[in-house]
Amino acid sequence: MFGSKDSPPPTVDKKILPDETRVSYWYKCPCSLLMHQINEIISLDDLVGLEKVHIVTGGDHGGGCLQMIFKILLRYHAKECISKINEIANAAHLSYNIEILKDTA
């Protein structure tokens, strides 16, 4: 869930709602995680023929939690793309309440 042992550590916390519901959450600094993942998945040889780098972010609020991810996609003219998906935040809560999401993700 938190990546490799050398990846930046997550911030883990909880929020207690007025009705006593406990919302557990964690997140990682996207910039730190991005730098770590680039250093981990890309070698100098991978830069040869590199045409484009795409960084895509997104999220899904289903299955009882909000998950935020980013994807690094390296595109080449003459070889297969290199792609890596990383989860950067997770808040365990069933309802889509923007105030809760602002505080936890």
C-alpha cells in the first residue's frame, strides 16, 4: 500500500466526525513520491528516444474509500511505453462529503 521500503513515508492520521465516526487516512507528498518513482523506474538508457512524459492524476470514491493516484507514462517513438501507477492518498469513508475529503486527502 505504501510503496517500496525506500519510498517517502506517508502521513497517517484520523479525523473524528461530529457523529463519532472515525475516518482513517494517509497521504504522501506527491512531489517527493514523483521524484522517488522517477529515480526508481528510469535509467539513463531509458532517456534515449524518449518523446513525451505524461503525469496523470485521478481518484476514485468507491468501495468505502477515496483513493488518489498518479501515473507516470514515458512514451517513445520506437519502443514500448514505460508506465507506473502510484497511490498517493487514501481516506476510508463511505460518503462523498467534500468537507471530509478536504481535511483527509
